[in-house]
Amino acid sequence: MTTLNMRLDDELERRLAREAGLANQTRSELARAAISDYLAQRERRRFQDEILRAARARGDREALEAAGEALATDNEALELAEHAAAQPMARYRAGNSRRKKR
């Protein structure tokens, strides 16, 4: 494993530390996961762009429409996932919810 050093502004570091604490992870673990997710998104978008280019080059209207629909659907799902991930996680404490019988 290699080491990556980077500078973060104070606000980004505060957000990273807060999120790491909420997720019960180290800042490094959270940053690794975020970088991995970001790279996967970029790779997926690049792959989708290649499919769209191939459909355009083929000149097949049906293939082009299918590629466009798949891209729109995947982008919508990605936006929903990103929105859900951006929401703060609720912290719940498990307690004994049973009432004592009298």
C-alpha cells in the first residue's frame, strides 16, 4: 500500500473528520472509500459515453435511443445515491423499549 499526502482546507477537514466519526471509521478509511467511489463513477460515465459514441457511429436510431435512456436512468440513480449519501446519518441509541409489567 502506498501513502498519499494532500492538503485539505479547514472546512473540508472538519467535514471529513465529522463524517468519519459518524461512520466510526478513520479519516483515511473514509477518504479511500470516497476516492474509490469517485473513480468508479468516472469509469462508469466513460463507459457509457463509449456506448453512446458507438451507437451514434453505427447510426442506429434504436440503439441510440436505448443508450440515451440507459444513460439517463443510470444518471438518475447515481444522483439519488449521491443525495442519500450526502444526508447526515441519524444516530440512534438502542434502548430497552419494553415497559416493566406491574
